[in-house]
Amino acid sequence: VSLISLQNILLNTLPIAPQRSQPGDATYKAGVVEHMESGAATAGDRTSAIVNSFQTIITSPEASDLDIIVFPEHVINSKETATFVPSGDENVTPCFQADYAVFLVELSCAARASGLYVVINLVEKELCANGAGAATITPCPAGGVRYFNTNVVFDRTGKVVSRYRKTHLWRQEYNSMSVLRQPDVAQFTTDFGVTFGHFICFDMLFYEPAMTLVQERNITDIIYPTYWFSELPFLTALQLQEGWSFGNNVNLLAADGSRPSGKTTGSGIYAGRLGRLNAQIFEQPTTRLMTAAVPKRDRVHILGDQVESLHQPKLVTPRVTQVATYRDYNVDIFETHLLEADFVEEIGRRLCHGSFCCEFTIRRTLTPGDSSGLSTYRYRIAAYWGNETTVIRVDRSEQATCALFACRDDTLHSCGSIFPADQGVANKHYFTEISISGSFPAAPRGRRLIMPSTLDGQFVPISASSYTWDESPEAAANPDKEIRMTMKLDRPQNDLLTFAIWANYYTELASSHNLDHMQSSNSSSTPSNSSSSSTSGAGQMVSSVFILLV
């Protein structure tokens, strides 16, 4: 056999490496994994089970053409199986520099074997006795070891190229995790020409580091491991993810844990103003890889597969009922007005809370069919501007909201929850027109995000192609100016849960979380009058215009 023939035989029989994206390509291929927790009896067995699952996904045929894959927060380990983690500038590849927990070594090797960028979230440990380690808000524990909620990024060779330690902990995390005095702002650049920033879960609702990456470092692609606790009507998982991506006009790769009965589910890939590329929410604990070709932000794209079927009025539509949620208590202090139960003619109304006013135009059409014996949501319009609010009851916020929301009955307390699974629900009317407008104040410190917040009965945002979004002048480029916002529904909607404009001015009012060591930092948290505080610009605000269903 000639040498040339032997070469041809080898070329035809050896496996062909998957094609990786190049810097000049218009897209890159990304995957996010929604992953359930392990039910194993011990911490070590739970970590082993999850790592085995991660490795299976990384080496699966479905992941073979990916450039990057993202796993969720919280599921991989706990303090009992914490590991040391090298920083991105230490040039460490745990796969052969095996000075770390076995699971970190194994995942480094999996990234190297598959040639993928792999992002995981874990509990990290660090020695801190005698002044060692990072500068943190809390002192070094008596045992000489502190812990962080940490993202770790492996490149295609298994090397750690970035590490991020969570800045904004969920309330009970403060009892066991440390926080850096100076927040991490983590980013890394890939071989396919995209620079990513990354943060974790609750960080999304704060300026540092999330908005620092976008507004100050001009990062256009964000990685987001999360274990999100959904809250109606504005902060369910996919709703927040898509809205944040749209408002900032950045790509977002969001991987969530999967425990629907505990309020946690919802992962997706989003392309800014182009809308979501692939996103799902689940009613039972699920492990699922979602993939998409993600457009690079330095190019102009038109998505060719965003074709939607013509609207068909449906009296009964599928709905999610097995995902537990928090209720947004902020709604209770909104200025509200209950709309007539069977209104169909156009409603035009201006509603104000103090000096902040919102304009609503709403029209519905009766859905054909017999709705007797079925429950139907009621709707309210509402307005609020002030700082006597929180984000999911954990941290102080300042919000201005304009809302059209639905409730289970005519009481305000029923807003922020859905009918249970054993109660039939009818779309007695469907929306044919919604327009919400408001003038959103200038941001005194240049910190503001205005974004849409929408949701249907399946806990999925309304497609970005189903509404018109107008801001005058452009919000991101003019944080020092008042922005006139208008959001209009372009396609009829059967089962609307939320339709909103939502702006976050990122309050600096402190929250001490009932922790002894944080009490001294709480001097600025004295409540102030809602209207006077807002108009003075002394704090940052969360402004929003909403249509909500509860």
C-alpha cells in the first residue's frame, strides 16, 4: 500500500474534530444547562453524582459542536466538599496540576478532552489565618478558612482563565459565605473573538459588577450561573433574564438550577434586542442542555427563524402551575385602580403616584366559547415611585412602576399569585391593544437600566417581535436625561401575565440583613418620604411600567 493510500485510509477512518468558531465568524455556538440537584445521602456522594452528570453532558454528542457551555449555581458542591480555586492569572490547569479537589481536576480534564470553554459554579475555600487571603467584609473565621460562592472558567485546554466570587449574596448565604470588600469584575477573552463577563444570580439586580461590565467595560456577552427564586409578577427567571439582556442589548447565557417546587427553574440563551434564542422553564426537576448559535454583537443580524403563527383566540391555553413563586409585596403600596371585569372597549387612563404618572391604553375582545365554571383573572392599573420597596424581600430598592396587572379576584392582595392547578382558568377576553408610556427620570449618578418585563401563562416572556419598544432619547447613551418610554403590544395575546417597562436606578441604600457585623454600615438606610427621596435624586431608583397578571 502506498504512503498516500495509507494517509487517505487514516483520514477516512479517524474521527473528525468538530469545527470550532473562528474570530471572523458571525456567530458562536453556546450551551446552557438547567440541572437538578442530587439526592444522594452524603455531601461527597452528591458532588460525585453531579460531576459525573456534568462530564456526561460535556462529552455528549449534543455538546460536540459547542464553543462554550455554562452550568448553574449551587448544585455541584457545598462547604463539606469545597475546593481551593486558582485565579485566572495563575496559569493553572488542574487536569495536570492536581492540587485541588478531585472534581475540579475531573472537570478541567473534561474541558480539555472536549475542547470546550466550560463555566461552573462551586463553593470555594481559602485560607485566611494570620492575614492570608483576600480582603473581605467579614473577619477570618476561627478555623482559619473562609468560603466563597465562585464561578470558575476553563478554556479549551482545561486551564482556569477566570474566577469570580459572588458580590450580592442571597440572605442566608451571608451566614456561611464571604464577600470581598472590593467587588470582583471578572472577564475573559476566547479564541473565537468574544470577550465574556460573568457574575452570579442575585448580582443581576445590582450595579456592581453586572452593570460595571456592560456600561463601563463595554462587555457584550454575559455568562450567568444562577439558582433563581422566582417572584410574581416581575421577577420570574426567564422574565428577568430576557428583560435584562434586551435592556442592555447584550447576549446572555443563563443556566439555572432545577427545583420548581422551591421556586427555581428557567434557563436560556438571549441575543439582546433580537430576543431569546432558546429558553425553557420546567414544572418538574429536570436536567437539560439548551443550545443556540449566538450572533456576535459587533455584527448586524436578522434572525431568520423568528416566524410566529397567526394569532388564534383560545379560551383555554396551557399554563404553568407547578412552579412555586414568591409574591411581590411592593404591589401592596402602589396606587391602583381596578378595571371592570368584562371591559372590551378601549380604556385610556392616566394614573399618578405623587409626581410620577403613567398613561395606559388598553383594548380587549371577547373570546368565543363558554367560560362558565372557569375562573378568570381581573386586572388593575397601578403607579408607584419611591424607596419603600425591596427586591425579593432581601435588599432595599427604589422603584417607580407603571403597571397593568391581573389578579385572582378584586382584592389587591390577590395580585402576585396564580390560580392553582385544580382550578380551571379561561381567557374570557384576549388583549388586542396595549400601550404603556411613562417619562423615566434622569439618573443622577449615571446608573440606570430600562428594560421590558413580560410573561405569559406558561411563565415564558412574550416574544420580542410581539411588541414595539421606543425610548426617546436613547436610554443607555443618555443616563443624565429623562427618557420618554413607550411599549406597545403588536400582536394579540391570549394569556398575559405581565407586560411592562422596568427601569432600575440601583439604590445605594444599605441592607444589613440582620447580621451583627453589618450593622455599622446601615446608617444610610433610614426611610425617607417616597416622593421627596425620588425627586431629589439622593438614591438610585427602580422605575418600571408594567402589565402584570397575578
